[in-house]
Amino acid sequence: MNRRSLLVVLVAAALACASPRSRAPEPTTSAAAAAAVATPRATGPDRSQVPALGPAPELTIPAQRHFALANGLKVRLVEYRRRPVVAVNLLVGAAGGRDPAKLPGLASFTASMLTEGTKTRSAIQLSDETNFLGASLRASASPDAAAVAGAVLAKHLAPYLELFADVTMNPSFPRADFERVQDQRLVTLLQQRDQPQPIASKAFIPVFWGKMPYGHYLLGDEAAVKATRPRDLADFHARHYRPENAELVVVGDVSEEQLRPLLEATLGRWRRGAAPKPLLAKPPAAPHRTIVVEKPDAPQSYLLVGMPGVERSSPDFVAASVAFQVLGGGSSSRLFRNLREEKGYTYGVYAMGDARRLAGVSLVAGSVKADVTGAALKEILGELARLRAEPVPAQELADAKDALVLGLPADFATAGGIAARVAELALHGLPDDYWNGYSDAVRKVDPEAVLRVARRYLDPERMTVVMVANPAVVRPQLTELPLGRIEERPAPSPVRGTAPARAVGGR
């Protein structure tokens, strides 16, 4: 007899041995029916009414403590005692914007190799030691910074910081692991030739950003990946991974008195060097131009519409965030209601801002049915014009602000979440109390502020459009739209380079 059968038998025996309860005699059928009518069954919630909103979640943001190590590495500590965990996030000025012109993608390639072996540990040893501690450790690069990040139980912080420092300071870029990662990146780029979103991004980025540091795809291209050698990664690391070019964020169950000696014994050994010069801010090219990238027989057209946006440190950032929420921030936004609910053109088209250190871009993106590509673009242009011409009604504005404010506390619910938000402040030079006042700043955004940022940034005259589509289907749909010069490009080819673009008209 298995355990479950035995349990059933024991429960049945216990019920059989229980003292009998006195109870009323069974009612007749007619009496039972009458009782059911007289005493209706309890019902659940009244689903004909919208449930009342509960109290808004409270946002509690612990204070930051600042100090520096002997080698100049700046540290931000947030004591967070809710869980016995410590999250560590190191920001380094080794961003994609630092890529050399001949090797786009070098910053991302370098970051991806940090956990693939050091001068004293192989990639397998690093993985084994990290797993033994029950920790996480990863490295990546964005257009504005590289990051080494992870988390560990507080009791294992000392050995974890040894690993963390080794990965940051002493990567060895071993040949075998380099070739494996190189092959992985080439496979990724190969797969992206058939994926509409990366196809559109690769076409959009150099055209929109122009000669800015952001003017190339973060992963680079196949030719650059093939041309990269381990020494290129080592040279990039030596130039940019320096303590004076970095800032460390630590969040968790640890005090400054505990943390300082651990850091001095690990990252404190990081040797100083000459920090690279700051990247120069330039406005994006943002030409009024449309590019159609061929995707034969595509049942949908992927649209990527970009206009100049706000940098992350801009005073306009909060009002612009509200404007994007109204325009295309979710299922209740204007683009979603118009193109999906009313027209049935799409599953979803969204608007968002990509706010970076040097500049920003305002984006509208999504897939629409191929035979309504022109009609969908017309509706997008119409919604942009409406947002620039009419004040947002009070209730719609309140809903957009609620979406931004009520979701914010979830970002601060874990040590890792707090570390990410504090790192955002460090990267963009925002004040320590920024998040404390964020909700109030959002609540203060009025219709006039939304109008102002929409008119300033959502400029159709500086709108760059990329669509991945079947040109034969979409070409006749675009003739009457104000999309600037329109050109067609062939589908991405396995062979490096593309055929010359062919102008096909435009307004």
C-alpha cells in the first residue's frame, strides 16, 4: 500500500471512529426546495461592477551612503535589511559608444568575455564557484555603459567579491572561449537576418543617429566580429576598465563598516590609470526619410518610427514619459485603442522614449497587417498630430500618470531592483533623492506640459521611418503619405554589403 492510500485509509478510519453529531432529520424534497428558495446561496463578488481600487502602494527608498576606496573607486551603499542578500552593480565607462569605427560591437564583445576566464580561473571554475555560492554574476554593455552585476547571500559576500573583482580586473580572453563566444555572436547575427525587429534596428540606427557615438548596432556586424581578435578585447579592457572610470552600487544586508574592508581587499587592488575623455554630445541626424527593407511574402509589416527625444537627465523627461504613456504606453493608450480595438490593424503598436546620456529618441514601433500598412501609418501620424494639437482630457491624463506611479514601487521590492534604479541615477548624474520626488513630479504634469513636449519632440518633419515589409504590397500604399524620401533596400544577405538603395519617390 502506498503512502497516499494509507493516508486515505487512516483518514477514513478516523472519521468512522468520531463521535456521532446530533442532527435534524432530513427534510422532504418539497421542504428542501422551499428552504433553498427562502435562503439563497452566498454569491461571489458582484461582477457587474468594477472593483474599487485599493490603497496605492507606498514607495520606500532607503538612503544612499557615498564613499570612495583608496584607488578612487566611488561607491554607493544602500542598506536594505529585508532579505539577507547583497546586490552588486558596477558601472564602467566602457560603453558601446566607445567602439572604434572599424570594430563596432567591441564593447559588447569585451563585456561578454569577462566571465569567460581570468588569469587564475577558467570559465568553468568561475561558473562552479559562482554556483557553489548560490550567486549570480554577469557582464554586459549598453550604449552608455558597461556593467558587471550580480547578487549573493550576505554571508557569502567576501568570497563573492573575490570572484567579482577577478572578473572585472583580470579577464584573460582565452583563445578557445573567445572562439566559442565569437561563433555565438555570429550565429546571433545570422539568425537576425530573418527577424523584423533587428533588421529594422540595423537600418534605423545609422540613419537616425548619424555620426553620433550611438550610430552603430550594439552587437556590431558580421565583418567586425570576424575581424576581432583577443588582443582587441584586451586593449579595450585596458583602456576603459579603470577605477576612476567606474562607480560601484551595493544594495543589501551589509553596513559600511563591514563592506569597506571587503572592497579594499578586492576591488581596492584595481590599478588606477588615465580615464578616457568624455564622449561629445551631438544632435542626432534624424532625417525626414523612409526606408523599406524587403521581406518577401511577409504577411505583416514591421514599423519603426523615430523622432528626436529627450536625454535622461533632461527636465522634460517626466512630462515626456507621461506623453508616451498617453500615446502608446499600453493597452489603454491611444495607438492601442485606435489601431487594435477600433481598426483591427495590429496586435499592438507602442510608443516609448529611449533616453540616453547624450541624446534621446522618441519611438513608435509594432507590426501591422501588410495590406493596411499605409492606413496604419496614416493613423499613427494622426495620433501624433492630435497629441500636438489638443490638450489631453483630465481622466485620460490621470490614467496615464497612475500607470507610471503605481508600478514604481515594484522596482524597489528587491535588492537587485533597488541596485538597478540607483545605478540609473549614477549613470545619468541624477540627484540621490530623484526617486523620492518622482511620483510627485509625475502627478504635477498637466495637459499644457504634455502639449509642450509633444510639440517639441514628436516632430513629423524629423521623422525617420523604417519598415520591414513586402515592397510590392506596401509601395502603392505610401504614395500619398508625408514620409519624406522613400527608398527600398533588399533583404539582408549572407554576403557582406547590400545593393545600392533605389529611390522610389515620396513626399
